[in-house]
Amino acid sequence: MAKQSTLIPMIIIGILFFIFGFVTWLNGSLIPFLKVICNLNDFQALFVTFAFYIAYTVMAFPMSFVLDKLGYKNGMAIGLAVMVVGSLVFIPAAQSASFTLFLIALFTLGTGLTILQTASNPYIVLVGPMESAAMRISIMGLINKGAGVLVPLVFTALILGDFGSIQDLSQEAKATLAQRLITPYIIMAIVLTGLIALVKFSSLPELEFETNEEDDAKSIFQFPRVVLGAVALFFYVGIEVIAGDTIGLYGQYLGLENSTVLTSYTMSFMVMGYLVGILLIPKFISQEKALIWSAIFGILFLFGVVFSSADSHFVSKMLWGATGIQTLPDTITFVALLGFANALVWPTIWPLALEGLGKHTAKGSALLIMAIAGGAILPLIFGKISFISGDMQSTYMLGIISYVFILLYALRWHRIVSWKHIDKP
């Protein structure tokens, strides 16, 4: 791709990443909301994340063939069209307060995002030098998580409005509250329709790959760095979603008011992490080192979640007490800080995993996108363990598995070029 064409793809993909963030991190507010509207327990409420993220696993490989046949640009337009359908399904779901219809709508939105993510992430990786790809993805992440900061605030203001607390509502009040979802999703469908036209009629170029006959004959599963990268992303997305989407439930568990807004705290720390990546990669720190430190910080913050007091506000006051922002219990603050640890994992794994794939890039991207299933499975396991044990705070230690695997990938596994020499990267 020519150097002078870099700006247009970055702008268009940046708009799409904002949409990714807005749609994805809306789940953090929907979970406690639908828990009340549909009379769910914590475990049932986390099927919101399952329905949304499992679409990535089910649809990623089929969508890679769509990209191979129709091209990346047409694939993005198709993905947006599927998201329009998903947005419209929210209308009958809200009218009937049917949890099943809500899950179908979320799966459909996830399917559209699968196509968009499979197409757009390789664009950002390949649009410039490989060693600075994490910096470019960090810019996209900054946009994505900026939407994640915004959406819980918008949701709380527009949907909850004068309701205040949503606990112990009458059935009539619940029905009224559910109806408030209709207008925002109609607006979302209209915006997505406009984006179809933007992508379809833009000068966004197609990706071109060098031909390598030896590599072309390979299966995508013969590239260890991609397969292991997908497993690392599986664990990463799982802990990312746990940090972003369960913080509201944890706030309810601790009896905090306005728990639907807590996802904004996690997203704010992610934004800070992306800013660090933009400033430091690759000039001051390599992609590998950034990934190593991300895993280490994640482990430390998890210990903070589990072993800090729900009655203490010391860390929260140190971080933003002077700003007048509401301070939180330290254990909640450490959940939010996981956002900082998580920020650079996605931007660093993608270039490390896709390096040298050539024409296998679409399938490699699909495999990495399938790993987003971690966001469906790990939060559900989290919810089940928390429900059985009755101790949500200790359940966060489940995330230690994620960070250990990410650390191993950063230290060694991303350099493995052959399964025959897995012990000699």
C-alpha cells in the first residue's frame, strides 16, 4: 500500500473502531440493566457477553472466505449491513422484554462486528511499518475505548434518566424502562446505514500481498505464532471483558449506586494505556516489551482486586481524589486498573502474530478474531464460579491464567516459526 494513501484508511478505520467500541462496551451497561428488566441472576445476565462474543467464534472463518472472495472493502460494507439488522432486532426485544430476542440481537451485532474486525485489523497492521503497528493499533484502541468511556455515560443519561436506582422496580416501571431502548437503537441503525455508504464509496484501497509459493501451500495452523497468538488473545479478551463488563455487577454486589456507569472507569484506564503505547512504541519500548509489562501489571492489579478492602478508598483517593470525581472502594479501583494493563495486549499481539503470513493474512486474522470467544466463555465461567461461591471478589483471581499465558507468549512463544522446533524459537 502506497505511503501517501495511509491517511484515508486510518480515518475510515478510525470511524469504524469508534463504532466497535460503542457497540461492544454498551454491553457493560446492558448487563445490570437486563438483569433487572428480565429478572435474571448474575450468571444468566452474563449470557449477554456470551451471545455477543460467541458470534466471533462461529462466524470468523466463514467471514474470512467472504473477504477472500469479495475483498476487504466490500466485506466491511456487508458487516455494517448485518449490524443494522442486529440494531433493529432490539426494537421487538425491548417491546416484549424478551431476553431471548435480546440475545439474538446481540449475536447478530457480533456477527457484523466479526466481519468488520477481520477486515480492519489487518489494514492497521499492514498500512505502515510492522515495527510501529502496535502504535497504530493503539491509536485505534484509543478511539475504540474513548467510545467505551462515553457509552455508559450516554446510556445512564438517556435510558435511566430520572429513574435513579433500578433496583426493586414494579413490572410496569420495568416495561417503561425497556421501551427507552428503542429510540437509541433506531438511531444506531441509521448511523450504521450512513457508514455503509461511506465505506462503499470511499477511496479505501484493497490490501495486496506478496506471493510465496512455499507459504501459500501451508495451512494457517502450520504457523505457530498465529495459533499461539490466538490462544493468548482468547485469554486476553476474556479478562478484558471481565474487567469491563463485570465491574457493574461487582458494584451492585458491593451496594454502590449508579453501577451502570462503572465501565467508564475501566475504559478510562484503557485510554491511558493506549496513550502510553502511542507515545512509547516503538521509539522507547518494543512491542514485545510492552506485552511483557502488560502481563506483569495485570497480575499485580489482580492481587490488588482480591486482597484490598471493600471499605478502603485509599488508592481511589490517590488517583483522582483531588479532581472531585467520586472515589471508589479500592477493590473496584483495581478492577478498573486492569483496563490499563489490558490496553496494549491487543495492539502488540496482532503484529507479532501476523508477521510474514502473506496471502494467509485473512485466515490468520479470522483465527485471531475467533479468539474473541474468550469474551464469551471466560466471563460466563467467572459468573458461574461467583454465583456458586457467593464471593465475587475472590473470583477475579481466575484472570491469573490469562496473564500468565500472555506473559509466556510475550517472552518466548511469538518467536516460534515451526511446530517441529517449538522448544527452539
